Amino acid sequence: MMKNKSSKSNKYRPNDFIGTPFNETMAPLCETSLWIAWGPYHVVDFFTDPLEETRAVRNSITLEDKSPLVKTFITGPDAERFVNYMQVRDATKMENYHANYTFWCDHDGFVVSEGILFKLEDQRYCHLAGPLLGWCQENATGFDVELYEAIEANQEFGVLAVQGARSQELIEAYTGEDWSSLKFSRGRKVNVDGVEITVWRQGYTGEAGYEVWVPEDHAAEVFQKILDLGKPMGAVPIGNAAALSARVEVGMLLVYTDYLPGGPDARTQVSHMESQEHLQTPAEMNFGRLVNLKKDVNFIGKNALLREAESGPGRVMWGMEINWREMSDLYISHGMPPTISPKAYRESFELQSKDGKRIGFATSITWSPNLNKMIGFAHIGSEAAKLGEDIKLIWRIGGKTGPVTATLAEMPFIEIVRSKN
């Protein structure tokens, strides 16, 4: 029988400032006083400058607070069977302290959520990403599982991302242990100064790195010690803005920016994603390779995804390089100063063929200071255009629009090194 465990926290009040476990030590480092809301929490948008912080992702060690990721726990005798029924990868192949990037689809094959599924131990999983509890509850009949989210005062642990070429050196300095044998997407517990933490080899930015799970009561002291040890190595804190631009460089997705989720959360409308085209399958977002159609389970969405595999996806997601000089000229032509935000745009824009026919939409447009290019994702019909071809991005300036040339490009824009030893 499915059971639900409710959060111990009080009801979220939107006028309250809810900090993460790391806020005590991270907040004083924020020179800009710029914060953003992430779910019910507030995190630093950028500490000093978003472009410098995005450069640091590729050239330094970066420390990022990822505690607001929704932590959905699935436990109980049927946990493995339930997870295998709900998501597209084969949960039976997961070992304890093993993580998988995976997709959860609705019955039409559209993505409900994507993120990291962690197998902590037998009969206990934790999914970190966007909201998933409602979808799990809708489909848990007949499974002996307990489902709950760890949020607000009951968040259980803080998540600190330690990323960059020297991240292993920093983790070893902090823990006093050798981490060279830890494979990508594996984790292990370690006791440091009497505090038990869990270290996972992970990386949303595509860089070599780790995610450190820290009990919330010790998060401030742990962050301070890691920062102090990391400063001589070039470690710097980064905010949400840099992480969101860096993930575009390596082709990683963001819910409500790159896709509208299927399932119950599709009912949550956002102004730029109200149409059916924003519901997408894993293959339509470049991750069809993760769908295991051969596993011996009739998982949710399998039949729809089988049909798609036979006919091919209706659209493709490619990278695009945008002519930012044309964009500057467009602003000038409208009597406005050229403006290119250093942060990723979290809205979608129309895409047209060279002859003016609508062929899809663009998301996650951002300036990449590591490439000195304006880049983004192009979601277009499978036969609409080919790699290397120019298309038109219909840019919005206030209430006006105008075309800007964009060239379809391979992804990732920057080499992914997180899984390399």
C-alpha cells in the first residue's frame, strides 16, 4: 500500500525569506545583494559578476548551493519495482550509492521530470530535480512504497556542488581521503570532524566535480572549511546565474525553460509555455539514448516511446550560435541601446526558416563568456533545417520583434569532462 509522509515544515509563505542550510556562511560573501527565488527558497543570483563566475566554472574550482533541488524520496519494499515502472532507465541495474540521470514520462511519452535518481540503499531512493511527488502519488496504487519530499525545515541535507579541474584535490584536502577510485555517478559516505557527509561524483556544468550532501545543522561550518581550503587553489562561490549559463554550454536541460512538464505540473502555466509544442519526449531533447525500451517492464510512456522510435521524433533539439551583432543592430534600429543580458533568458522565442516559415522555438539563450558567443537551444521540426544552416530567431524588444540570424550547431558547445578520470 502506498503511503505518503508529509513534511514537518510549516506552510510556505511567499513573503518569507527562506534560506538554505548554507546561507549563514554564503550570504555575507554576496557583494551584489542579488538573490532569486528557487521554489520556496532564496539563493544568490551572482556574488560578483555573472560573466566572471561563468568563466570560473571552466577555469577554477566553483562552489554552488544546490540545496533547493526538490528531494523526492521513494522507500519501501516495492521501491525498486515502483521506480522501474515510473522512469525510462533500468533501476534493477543500480547498485547502492549509484546515481543515474534519468527521465520520468507521462503515458504519452512526454517528460514529466528529468534529473538525478540516487539509490541510497536497498528499498531507498532519492530523486533530485523539479517537483515529482504529485506524479508519483498519482501512479503508486498497488505499490508498497512511502513517498515524501524533504523541503523547508525538513530538507534533511544541504547540497553543495564542488566543480572544476582541481575539485578532487579540494575534496581530498577536506576529507583526508583518496577519491581517485570513485567512478562517475557513484557516491560514498565519509566522516569529517565528526560530521557524516555523502560525496557523489556528479556535475551539472559538465565539469569534473562532486556534490556534497551535508546535514543541515552542520552545513555552514562544512562550507566554510571547504572554502578556506579551496581559496589557495582558486575556489570561488558562484550563484545560480553562472550555473544556468554553464549548463547551456554542455546541453543540459531546465524544466519550465526548455520544456513544459507532463503530468500534474503541466497544469501550472507559465506565460511563454502554454502550447502543446512545449511538451517534449526525451528523444526530442537529445536524450533518447537513455530510454531503455528493452527492459522487461511496461513502464509509463513505453508504448508511446516505442511508436516514436519506429517513426522518429517529431522534432530535434540542436544548438545554435546567434549573430549578436545583428541583435545589437536590431536594438539600435528600434532607437534603443544594444542590450545583451549576461544571464540566460528563461523564455522561448519563435524560430523561422530563411523564407519566413515558422519551424519551432528557441530556449536557454545566453551569452557564453567561455566561447565569446551567444548560444542557445533550437527546437525545430526534424526535417526543417540541417546542421550548419542559417535560420531566423525572432527576437522581442518590448512590444516589437525582429529577425536575427542563428546558425544550427552541434552540442555540446564545450567538451563534457565530468565522467573522465
